[in-house]
Amino acid sequence: MPTLGLNLTLLIGTTTPRPVSTALSEAVDSLEVSYRDQGRSGFQIVFRVGRAEPADAQDDPLLRGATEQLLAPFNRVIVSVIANSQPHILLDGIITHYEFAPSLEPGESILTVTGEDVSVMMDLEEKSVEHLELNDQSIVQKILSSYTKYGIMPKLSTPQWVDRPLKTDRAPIQIGTDREYIQELAARHGFVFYINPGPATGSNQAYWGPPNRQATPSKPLTFKMGSFTNVESINFQYDALAVMRVQGRVQDRKTNQIQPVSIESSRRSPFSQEPALTTQTHIRTAQFRQTARLGIQATAYAQAMVDRTVDSAVTVTGELDTLTYGDFLEHGGVVDLRGVGQTYDGRYYVNEVTHYIQQGNYKQRFNLTREGLGSRISSVTV
């Protein structure tokens, strides 16, 4: 059975984090890091503290002086894991909240530090900004360039429809925070936006594009297959109301002609034999109500609406032991599942992974999705 030797390194600081003291590192009781391809990704570090010595009569040693300054809100935290001699950046985030729970027992007080990935710094200031003569991809590039001190390296995809308006025609206007606007532009094209830490310490990859269903699969997840088993628990949900088609009409802003808008299929590469959108007896229908669009632009945006809904027809949640699995499950990628039967075996998109680490215990909780039932693959690569 595979083993995984782990060594954690904790770095904290203002802009350029540095390794913390041995005392602070040894005070870590548990670490939880959650990464999602949509919404907020975050972390929580629990420290076990307490006034165990006479010199600590005034205050807990980890709540004063240099340590207190290290754990201050908006400081940056990086956690790296060395697994089988290979470094892996598990966390690069910003402290946003902490909580202290004193205990009557010496050394048993709890300090909990909570935060989000570095994209939280894009969510602090609401803005009203014109982005003259820029298409959506260029707008995202422009916004991300303001956050280079967090080592952000953009990885952007070209949308199906690219609109670079002349300033005499119209001006794209951002109303809201940078992160809100980037996510709004992503949703418009059926894209996702998230930050991945690494690959080097202090660097981050900003992904803005469609769910990466073409990625190289992570190590397979295996359930109830004897010595090959690496999944401890698993659950499946099928949501018949998740998917929808889009119908409507739009008046082309250049020709003034009324054009129909009708999207009944998805552009996502299929993972299942029976996609819900094409096999269910009843499908929800949404009206396309956007105005002031070109006909081809309206069709692209309606397509994105449909694509977003098929992503979660089937949802899988589960937990694995990292020492048994022997690897890190990558969110924003794909993974093959076996051992649960033909209906639910096969390839899935990984949209969320939570790492939970405590002394002698390293779990990964996962959330997988795909568009329907039945596997399209007959074997997995081990």
C-alpha cells in the first residue's frame, strides 16, 4: 500500500512571508484548506496555546509581541507540504479573522486563524470603472495586473464570443469589486475563476476559463476493491432540476432584426453515457431576456447559460485518507472513479477539494460533478 511522508512548512508575513518560529509551528493543532472552482476558497489554522509558565502570567505567549503581529489580519500565510521529496504549495492566503477560546487547563487554549486565498484582496474595494475598447479577456488581464505583488500569473482562455467595443459605440463598465467583476465576466461565458497556489513559493495561478475537463486525470479514486481501495466514504446525488435549455428572442443591436435564440445542448465534453440534458423526459426552460446584443453574441451567452447548468446534474461527495491515496487530488481538474458500479463509475470533474491535516491524520474531502449517468470509459490509468 502506498505511503506518503509529510513535512509541513508554515510561512507568515506581510507581503513576503517567512518561516515562523519553531514554537509557533509546533503549536499548530490542525489545518484545513478548501479550494473551489467557483466562490471563495479559504483556510483555517488551529493553534493550541496557553500560559503554562510563570513568565506567561500576563498573557498567552502566542498572543503577544512578534507572534501577535504575525497573526494579524491581512498578513499572508503560505503552507508548503513535502510529500515523497516533492514540494507542494498547499496554501497561499490572507488572514481575515481570528478567534481565541481560553481554557481552564494549562496549554489547552485554542487560537483559530481563518482566511481566504489571495483573491480576497481583489474584493476589498467597490469600484465604478470604464474599460474602454477592451474585450472581456483583456479586462480580466488588466485587473489581474494590479495584483502582481501576490505573484499572480494569469491563465486566461478566449471566449466563444469576443467583443471589443469601440468607445464611440459603448464602454464596458465595472460596478463592484475586482473579484466580483471577474466572476461576472466568467459567468457570462460559462467560465470559472479561481486562484491556485504555486507552483513556486509566493506565486499563484489565476485561472479564468471553462472547467478544465481536458486535464490529465488525477490518480484514480477506488471504492470497495480490496487492497486498491483508497476512498473511505462516498455519496451520490442526482438533481433532475439542475439542467435547463434556453429559449428566447433578441433584437440585434446593429440590424434591428428580431432573431430567435434557442440552445438545447451543451458544448462541454461529455463524461457520461446518459447526459441529463438529452435523456430526461422533462427539462426546465429558461427565457433569454438580455437586450442590446448582437444575434451571434446572444447565442454565445445563451450557450454559456446552458453549459453552466449541466456541470452539476450528478454530484459526488466523499473522503479519502491521503496516506492511502498517496497523492494530492487536484481541484479544477478531472479524476476517474471505480468500484461503485457502471452507473456512477467513470470520469468526473473535480470542483472542490478540502485538505484536513492533524497530527497523524491527513484527509481529503472532495466534490465531483458531471452531466449525467453511466461511464464512457472502460478502464482507468493507475
